Amino acid sequence: MNNSIDTNMSSGFVIALSQNEHALKYFSGLPKKQQNRIISQSNTFTNKTNLREFINNLSMEA
């Protein structure tokens, strides 16, 4: 079982996540497997607006 976090995060994901405190706290508290799933999902977005909406939706789950 691999408990390491996927290092394939886009810089856009990191920036958007760092700009949303609630989403960052939510993401940080998730198990690594869930974090990796979110990272994989985030890599499918091709524009900033959709990525920001995705990150904002994370903060609503917190």
C-alpha cells in the first residue's frame, strides 16, 4: 500500500488551493488516498476558472 502523496500536482492546483484556506484545511486532513484522487481530478482541468471552482467546492465539503 502506497501512503505517499502524488507529487504530480500542477502549480495551478497548488496556487488555487493555497488561496482558499478552508479547502486547504479540508484537503490537508484527508487520507493520502483521497488526496491523490483529488490531485488526479484536478489534473483534468484545462483552465483556471474551472480549477478554482473545483477547489472552492472542496471548501464546501469541509
